[in-house]
Amino acid sequence: MQTQTPKPLTIVATIKVKADHLERVKSELLQLTKASQSDEGCIQYDLHQDNANLDKFIVYEVWENNEFLQQHVQSPHFQNYIKVTEGMVDEFIITEMTVIS
């Protein structure tokens, strides 16, 4: 029996920012994105801003596996983002997915 190679882990993070903190959170997200793209195990890490609702961001991430994702979550740059933006975000939803085809 063949062992299947684990498939990469896809993360979609949806972030809705409080309007009066838009520019600060956007700046912090840009810094986080740049740092995260260099994280070990990161295949893709892209920041998107909603064209119709500028206070809504989507981060699309692909990680080699959950271990690398957990390292990212514990990284100084991610922990700094969480600390600096505390109270500035209305909604932070993480969706974990695996490609099936």
C-alpha cells in the first residue's frame, strides 16, 4: 500500500476592520504579509482588499503542512500583528481547507 503525500494546507483569513482603524490595520497587514512570505513552509501568502468594502481584507495562504502553519502563528511577526491591532478588528475568521482536485 502506497502512503499518500500530505496535501498543502490552504488558509483563507477574512478580516473586517473597524473603519477608524483602516489605514493602521492595512499597514500592519502589509508588513505581516511581507514577513510571512519568507516563513519556512510558506508556499503562497497574498493579501487582498475588497473593492466594494475597503474595510474588508482576505489573506490567502498555502502552507506545506499544519506544522509550518503553527510555526507561522507563533512567529514574532504574527504575534506582533495580533498585539498591535488588538481592538481594531471587528471580525477575524480563519477557514482551513485542503485541495481535493
